[in-house]
Amino acid sequence: MFNYIYKHFSKKYIIFFVIFLLSSCASEKVNKNDDLCKVYNKNYHWYRSAYHSQKKHNIDATIIMSVMAQESNFTHNARPGKKYVLNFIPWGHETSAKGYGQVIDGAWEDYRKQSTKWLQSRQNFDDVTDYIGWYLNKASYKLHINRKDSYHLYLAYHQGMTGYKRHDEKNDQKLNLIAKKVQRNSNRYQKEFKQCQNALWLKHWIYVWDY
């Protein structure tokens, strides 16, 4: 197939086609304070990823997006702070968390074992939205958390299943404030999404290559 393309099309058109494919997959920079419609319109494939994760795992896409916003501010290569020896020599990172969802190595391996997809990456938006939906669905079932309760779902995501069971909300005010921020962001995203959901759904169904 590639020999046929190379023989029948000039190098100029082949280069143009490759650039077009790469640009169509690129993501425009946004942050957690942006309107969700603005986020989706700048990166339409993000909407598709969040939408498919919602359908697959029965977790609202606005909750998935609010968790990701808090964890990485929609930054694909986010990492936690560095550790230092003698207070000035860099010595790795505080945890193994990385990527859009700040997922640690062990949790990511658990996800990969149950996934049918090859070569998942914590820097791939589609993979991470699927991971967050998968994890929150599991947390909802095992910890008896309401699927609409973004506050407690985030606590379970951040602390892990075992950590959530041990979590004492009275003694961890900082984390509670962060979870409340996620909850507020999720509620805001839900209101904003109503303003553009019809246009996004229409765009979704007319994309002939949608999966």
C-alpha cells in the first residue's frame, strides 16, 4: 500500500498529508479555569475521548474532566515535585505519578492488565480519560460512592481504595479543600457543557471516522 502511494503521489503531497494528520491530532493549550466548551472546541478529540469513557464506564464526562484538570491542569507531561538530597541535589520525583491523570506506576499496571489495547500511555489523552472512568467506576462500586458524587470520587482517586477507607476528613483539611474545588469545577463544567452539548453531539455523529 505504501509503495503504491509513494509511486502515484509526489513527495510534496505525501509530506502535506503527514503534516495534516499530525496537526489534526495536536492539542491546543488550555487550563482548568477555561470554559469547558472552549476546552472541547479547541480540542474536539478530547470531547470524543471523554464521551466514550462516559459511555463505557458510566461516569459523567464532566467529572472525568474535572479530575484531570485538578491532577495535571490538562498537561500531558505533568510530574510531581522533585526530591532532594541534602536539600539541594535533585534525586528523582516524589512519586511515580505522571501524565494527564498523575497516575502512579502500580495503578497504571493494574489498568493495563485489564485493557485490550496495546501500548497505553499516561501522556495519551484517550488512554487517560479511559483510565479515570475505569478507576472511578471501580471506586463507586467497591466503596459505595454515588456516581454523581465528584467530591468523594476524587478523594478515592487521589488516596486510592485503601487510603480512602482510612481517610479522616477532620484531620486532612487541605485535601478536603482540593476535593471541594474538584466538585465546584465539575458542577461548573456541567452548566457550561449544556451550552454546547447539542453542537458537539452533532459534530460527533457527522464524523465518519468516529469509533
